[in-house]
Amino acid sequence: MKITDQLIKGKYLAKNAIRTFNGDFTDEDTGEIVTIERNEIIAKRGTYIDLITISLLRENGITDIEVSDECRLGTWVNNFTKWE
């Protein structure tokens, strides 16, 4: 869902909001420059979305997120135990 204040305010993140960026590193053995894709979690699953969270997502360039009406902090596995 696109980030608009009216639609997502007061809901919860259904998945982690992740910022992806590339980092260039020099291999010490060969001297070759290696590009590595890196991820940073900006907001975790289950975070309540308020105006501060919306501005944090926009500052980090996150435009698409999944939202839910329910706060879902963990996932259920087949043996019915909850993992955070």
C-alpha cells in the first residue's frame, strides 16, 4: 500500500519496513571493489503507525508497505507455538 496519511494512520505494520542500499567495499586480498546489497530494518512488524512513523518511513525512501488492522507481533508455526 502506498504511504498516505489518511489510509495508514492508526494501523499496524504487517511486515518489517526495510531500507535496501548498496555498499562498496574493497577486497583486501585482491584490491577489487565489491558492491554488496545491504538491508536495514526501519520499523518492525507490529509497529503502530502514527505521524512520527510515517515521517520516518518517508525520510528513508520507503514508499510501499503492508498494513493490518491488528497488531501481529509473531508468527504461528505448525506446532502452534508463537515465535517473536
